[in-house]
Amino acid sequence: MRKLLLLVTVVLVGLVFIARLFYLQVYNSSSYNIFEDTAIRKVYNYPKRGYVYDRNGKLLVANQPSYDVMVIPREVSPLDALELEEFCRLLKITKEEYTKKLNKARNYSPRLPSPFVPQLSKTDYAVLQEKMRKFEGFYIQKRSLRFYQTSIGANVLGDLGEVNRRIIKRQPYYKLGDLIGKQGIELSYEDVLRGVKGIKFIQKDRHNKNIGPYKDGRYDTLPKPGKDITITIDSELQAYGELLMKHKRGGIVALDPQSGEILAMVTGPSYNPNLLVGRERNKNFSRLFRDTINMPTFDRGLQAQYPPGSPFKVINALIGLQEEVVEIDDKFTCRMGYYYGSRRLTGCHHHRSPVDMNEGIAQSCNAYFVNVYRRIVDKYDDAGKGMNIWSEHAKSFGLGNYLNNDLSVGRKGRIPDGDYYDRQYGDNRWGSTYIVSNAIGQGEVEATPIQLANMAAAIGNRGYYYTPHIIKSIEGDTIPKKFKIPHHTTIDKRHFEPVIEGMFDVYNKGTAQSLRVPGIEICGKTGTAENFVKIDSVKTQLTDHSIFVAFAPKDNPKIAIAVFVENGYWGSRFAGRMASLMIEKYIKGHITRTDLEKWILTHSLENEYKKPYSDEPFKINGETTLQVIDEYSMDTDSQLQNLNY
Amino acid sequence: MLRENHRGFKFDWIIIILFLLLVGFGYLNILSASHVGEVTNYFDTTQLYGKQLVFLGLTFVLVILILSFEAKFYERFASIIYLVAILALIGLFIFGKDVNGARSWYGIGSMTIQPSEFAKFATALAVAKYISDLQTNMQTLKDQLRVTAIIFIPALLILLQNDAGSTIVYLAFFFVFYREGLQQIYLIIGLSLIVLAVLGLKFGVLITGGGVAIVLITTYFLRKKKRGSILQYILVLLISVIFSYGVKLFYQHGIKPHQQNRISLWLRLEKDPAKLERMKKSEAYNLIQSEQAISSGGFSGKGFLEGTRTTGKFVPEQETDYIFSTVGEEWGFLGTSFVVLIFVCLIIRILYLAEAQKSQFSRVYGYGVASILFIHFTINIGMVMGLIPTVGIPLPFFSYGGSGLWGFTILLFIFVKLDSNKINEW
């Protein structure tokens, strides 16, 4: 027994040690990561972020230098009262803020750098830089901020913001305090624009002094500058669209049908992109983001799903022809609406009756399209099958699903099919009469303005479209191949001509007669969509949305456009006017119908938007008068100049 | 039988190989812990790694010297060697040199010598000599007191020189005494006192007393036959309470503040966050740094000369007492468990050989060697990993320093010599 005591103790101690070592070195130790090694200082060298040019080579976004004061809390030595006062004065913060910021940084990590005071001005930086050595644990990190050369296109260009911890966890490339694209092309082309940071590893000693490069700089890298990009936006057209959209809510999307390039992408209301740069960004962003009434950060051109209204009738006409359930000469009677037995399923406005396809489109006759639509759905004994075929055709125009493009936001829209109604009503417990609203673009059908613009492009191209996209070229690189491949619709090319004639006649003799542009053959379609909101849980109707979809010229179209103006009442009233102005601006480069332009710039819908929030009863549509504002003391050119596009 | 056939080399080759592994690996880690920039000259004696190389060279001379003496020499001269060592320790009070507050060094020119490192083997020799005397009986109180005095004298002298760490090493001889016949009751009492001291500090005297009472009551009712009188139990309880209270008083007033803080850190007694924060920069700093260095090594380590914390000299005293943190960072779990394994093997080998000795002197000495190495190994590595409170003693054959290296080498090789001689004994 006596012989065993020391032997047993030695073995026990050995086992305890190995267990403890296993715990320290294997169980509790993550694999070695130089970025977490506090003995190695990491010095980042930020590359130039790529510039952004518009399709005509105009510089839209450049960079400006910015200086962040960073802190590594563990290395901060306590400041005496005098030093503290000086430091706070230099940084323009109070002592309470100093303590608060330091604690916040320490809570994140005592070892890793956190931004202490971000984005100093140049003068503050110059003063601070000389005294920085006195304050241990703090250093200045140079970065570059965006410098917008324009005040337009906030929704297109997007902005940069500090990375949050969720992003850092997912993408370790980013460190706290780094900037990343948050919206727009800054987000969708982040990888291209950002470049790659350079890094230097420096061995420290325990007094936190640098004692030389880590492993002779073997792992150090140089920064790779970000690539410049050219976007498809025509900044002049974009600026003009934003000007037209003033005092209105809605979206305009203009495309080049022959390439799918987005020429303009307007949302209203918008804001100046310079608001989201630098120290003021967070404050301004939350102000914009929390404005749930105007929703300036909500891109109505991409994200707003509206019932498309009458422009959708064109699709029904095309499907009817493709399915051979209607001939162009077939005429349908309209008795101020469509009657099923004695029940009126939809109303209609006053026009000649009966109408054939051309006139049905030009006059936007509801009864005509309900007839066509019912024939499509009822082509087979099973309404579900008819509905599925209808849905497939409609979806081939890029509706009802994501466009799969290079924009940071988007919506699917909705094109219902047979299953959809089976779920709504029960299997086969519905028929074409239940769902006639789809015939005229109301009911369950929904689309975003960009989808409608793309639809117009597909019609203008007589049966195909390119995915709408915003990238035109990348410095030293090619744009994704998917934007070069045409998508064909399920409608035969020959069926398009009569329908396009109908859209042409919308201008010649139909609902947009007053909007003709001399010298340009425009094909379009007006739309008016009823809409409702809940006010104190009562479903209340608001003034109709004004919709217009068009392409021009009629042959080999150069522009396809969708305009959506919330509560603008009827199609040609706001949207139609704006669409024709945009088309003229793009094709001719100048406006010949200044009276029309003046009308748009001096009429506001702001009173209209206040109604649901007024707590008072209000009238809609024809019973209201339009608000006129006097902002035309300045001519359009100067107003455009002010936009600094 | 085999050994007799190998007349050419009669020394225990297992010990020698383990020794070579330790000093060799130790040197590599000292090189790593002490180099600055690129190493151009390994023999640069202005650098610690250069000096250590010189020490190592002299160590081999020393080994040959020790092995060339007659084995009987050590037994015969044990008392004299002990006396010389004691004189050397006393001499420090007059001729000694203060380093870091401890008066433990003689300065000879640019060299320093630490006699306490040599006092260990001298004491081991003296203890072996006394116990192996035919008239000594470790069961008697008289001999127990005398042999305690042999270790108490150098321990006290070292304590007075302000080197508390080296004093604790002398507790190692308890294992020797126990092996040679010290009554079991001492072991039980010793262990009980350690448990009482720790519990008393951690949970307070009241709770500890309550715990002891519960244990005593349970024992009383379990022992149906030989219960003894209740008075005995009350006496044990009383002594326990008085002892743990005494420990508490000693902890609060009897030791230096930095020692107090080390214990408080170990038992996690300090709850005040502000004070803890301050401790992190003083008493706990070394420990935090060394634990970080060790765990940053991971399974296979960062590689020889590649440790970032070692290169940045993050762990103070990383070439001496904290050398194990360098092993941990650069060689990882593989390296650290290798070192632990070698020490365990070495100690077990010594114990095995000690038990096989024919002369009691050799056996007791071997036990002394094993015990001293064991205490150093346990305290040093335990401290570097935060398992026991900080006590500044070196890791044998690893830590930088000539006195230490030579002290341990002499300690070990006297035993190797004694062992080689056992076939000649009757």
C-alpha cells in the first residue's frame, strides 16, 4: 500500500493534466484563425469603390474620403480628466457619450476593433491625427464614402451602410465598421463595386507595440480596386420622370424592348441619395424608413403590386387568338356592361356597340373582354384546365413570378391558375363567371409596374422579351449571359399585329386620343383600377389608380413604358400624360407639348393621399376637384437643372 | 540478468533517454521563447538561448563527473554535502544578491548561482542517509521530529529569503516519509487539513463546521460497535473549526497581499468586478496570458518558432516558470500531452527502480528524487494551466536557468549512479 501512494498520485495528476489540456486545447479551442489572434494586428487598406456611370457615360456616383475613429477596448488605457476632456473636445462628443460608446464597443468585443466615432470630417481629422498617439487603443481608419453627383435615382443607386453583425457572421470578409451596399445597385453589384480589401499582418508584443511584419509579410495582400460599372439608366430621362412624379405616388418603369435595358425607374415620393451618406445616414434612414405613409424607401416601380387594370385586356386578346376561341372580326354586344342572365357582372362606359377586337381594345370595352375571357376558360369542359392554360400564356409574358433580374428588390405579382381557385372555392366548385374580373385586369390578377413595362416590351417585340436589367457594362468584365437570351411568349407572332393595331388605335380614336405625339407612332393602353383600404376596419373605396402601358414606335420599338399613379382616377388623366411625355422626351429629346407638361407639373394628388388619414368623410373619383399648385413659376429646364442629374 | 550482461553500459538507459528528451525539447522551447527576430547565431551568449546552450554543454560534463564518482561516495558524504548546502543558504544573508525581491542568488562576475536549487538534492541525500541508518525507526516520534528538522532547516532558510515557492517543494518529502513507515494517521490528518483549509476559505468556517458535524454524526451512527465516546467527536469538530478559522485568519493577515490575491483568484473568492478587473492586470495577468497561449495552440500547435504570443512575448517569464505555455502554443495538445507523459514516465521509472534497490539509502534517495520532480511537475504545470494558485517554481529540465538545470541533473544522476551500483551491493 505504502509503495502505491506516490505512484497512484503521479498517474492521477498526469490524467488530470491531460484532461485539462484536452479541454483547453481541443475541446474549448476553435481552430486557429489569424483574425482572432490578438497578438497580430490587422491593418486594412480599403480599395476604391467602383464608380457608377449612366448609359451615356455620365458619372453618377464617385467616392470621397472619410475617417473613422476606431477603438480596441482592451487596449484603451484610462484617460485622466484633462486628457478625457481634450479627447472629447476633439471628437465633439460629451464625456457621457465617451463612456457609453466605450462600453458598447466592449460589449461587442474587448479584443476586436469597433467604430468609435465614424466618419469624421476632413478638418476634424486633420486636428485629431496629430494627437492620436496620445490615446492608446484608438486609431483612425481611412475609408471611402460615396459621393453622389446627382440628386436623382435614390432608388436606383441605393446606398451604403455599416455592416451589421448578422452579415459579419455570414460573410467574414466584412469587419465591424465596414460599409456594404444596402439598397439598389450598391446592393446588387456589391461584389463588383467593392473590390477586395488589402491587409497587413503585424506582430505585436504585450505592450501592444508593433515589432515587425508577421512572417515577413508573407500573408499581406494589396487592395484590389472595385470595378466601375455603367448602368442602363438614362439619367436625363430618369430625372425627367422624377420631376413628373412630384406630388404624386406611383412608379414609372421604362425599358428598351430590344435589349431589356431599364432606361428609367422612377418611384414617387423619393429622396435625395446624398441624405444617406456619412454621419447623418442612420438618422435620415430611419426617418425615411419610418415614414409609413409616404414610404419613400419603398420602390413603387418594383415592389408595388397593383391590379393592372385594362392594359391586361391586351393579354386576354392575345390568348384568345392563340387558343383560337375568337377571331379578330368577332363582335360582342356591350350593354353598358356584361350581363350573365339578368345579372350584370361588370359595368362599362359609353361607347359604340357591338365591337370587334380592334375597337374592343381601343375603347377598352369590358364586355368584349369578359366574352373573350370566358371563351378561353370554358374552351374545355373543365374550367380548371382552361384556367391553367390561360395562366401559362399570361405567365410567359413575365407576369406572376420574379423577373429574376439584377435589382435588389422585386415582387412576384399574381397570375392565378385553376389550382388557385380550387383552393379558394373548393375543387371544381367554380366556373368562368366567378372570375370574370381577371378579364379586365382586376380581381386576382396583380402586377408590378416593371412587369407591365416588360409586358409592353414583349408585345412591342411581337412575342419575346429580354429580362429587364440595370447593368450595361462592367469594367473589364462581361454582364451576365442571362440578360442576352430572349424569352419567347407562348403566343404566335402573327397574332400580335391585330392587337398592336388596337393599341395604336387607342391613340388614334380610343381612350388616349388627346395624348398623341406628333411624329411618333405610339401604341398604348389605358387602365383604371378600383382600390380599397381599410379605415377603422371598414372597407373604403379610394379614388381609382391611373395606369398606362405603352411602347413606341409601333415598329421596332425603342421604348416600352408602364406608368402607375396611385389614385390618379383614370388612365389617361395622369399616367397616360406622363407616359407620352416620357416617350417624347426619350425619342425626340425635347418636349413639344409644353401645355401637357405644365398640366402634370402643376397638378398634385397630395390632398388625395391625405384623405384616408383625415378622420373625416371624403369623396372620391369624379366628385372631387383636382389640386392645383403653383410651382410653375420656374420653367421646366431650371427645375431639371435643380435635380442636378 | 540482462543488465549483468551489459557490463559496458550499466546505467538505466530509459531514464537517460527521458532526460535527453526533456532537456532537448526544453531547449527548443527556450529558443522559441527568448529569440528576437531571426536567429543568426545559436551560440550568441548575450541571448538566453545561447546561454542555455552553454549550460547544457556543462550539464553533460556534470553528468560524466557524477557518474564517475564511487556510488558509496554519495552515501558517505551525504551529511557533508547537506552541511555545505545549508552554509551556502545561510551565506546568502550576507553575500546574497536581491533579484525580484528574493535574496536567493550569489553573484559571481556576470553569473548568478541559486543555492536553493542545489539544496534540494543535498536534503534528499541527508534524508536518505538519516532514514537508512539502522537505528532510525520512522514509527517513533523522535525520529520523525529529527528527520523533519532536516528538511525544515533549508525550507525555513529559503522562506526567509523570500522564495515561498521553493519552500513548498520540501513538502515533497512527505511521500518519502510515508513510504518509509510514517503512520497512516498523518496521511489522513494531512489530507483532512488540506480539505478543511480549502473548504473553510471557499465556503466559510460555519458551513465547513456544519459539514464536518454531519460527517461525524453519520460516522457515529454507522459505527455501531466501536463508537468511542461522544467527547472524542466533539473534540474533532472543535479542532476542525478552530483550524479552518485559523487558516482564514492566516489568509487574511498572515500572508502578503499578492499571495492572498493568488489564492482568491484560484478559489474565485473575489466578487467585486472592479477589483477583479484590477487583478486581471496584475496577479491574474500571467495566468490569463498563459491560458490563452496554451489554448490558442489547439490540437497540433502553430509550429516551432511560429507562436504569435510567444514571439510577441505576451506571457511574462515565458522562458522560465511559464515555459509550458510556449509548448502549448507552438506544439499544441500533441506537444503538451507528450511532455506530461514523459514526466509521468520518468517519475514512474524512478519509483520502479527505487523499489528495486537493495540498499535502503538508494531507495529512500530515489523516492526523494521522484517526489521532488513530482512536486515541481505538478505545481508548475498546474499553475500555468490555472489548476492551482500561482507558485513560482521552475519546470525541471525545461525552464531557462543554469542553477535549476544543474540542480535537477545532479539530483537525477546521483540516483542513476546509485542504481547502477546495486548489483555490487550485498
